[in-house]
Amino acid sequence: MFEEGNDLIIKAEIPGMKKEEISIDFAGDIVTISGEKKTEEKTERKDYYRVERSFGSFSRRLQLPMEVQIDKAAASFKDGVLEIRMPKSEA
């Protein structure tokens, strides 16, 4: 989390997720980023030496260090990096 000009920015690396699997919630001065990765592949081959599956949920709560204009917040997700950009309050 950092300031850039008049914005407060949160950047989070969330590899292997789709943007539809990520949720961002605001409650007072707390931002919660959460999601659930569901990966299941059925394979009929039996000559595998190793198979890995990754799935599960995560949640991260961050307290904002200042007041922001939540109604003007914008989020983007590209190449596994979530960016939430929030304008600081004028007060």
C-alpha cells in the first residue's frame, strides 16, 4: 500500500487467479481482498510420476491509513497483479 499523488494504492500479487474469483470489500477503514481458487482436472492417464493441484481460499484485511473516497475507487487485474486505486478524501 502506498501513496501516489492524490491516490492511495494497494497492489497485491495473486498469481493463478481469474478476476472473477477475487472479491474486494470495503467496511469503514478496512479493505478485504479475498478469493477462492478452484482447480480440478480429471486425467485418464495412469503413467504420471507427479501430479500437483492447487486450490483453496485466501483473505487479506488491510486497514487504510487515511480517509479515501471509496465511491471513486477503481480496481484492475492484469498478469496476476491486482491494483486498487482510491482517491484520498479532500477533508
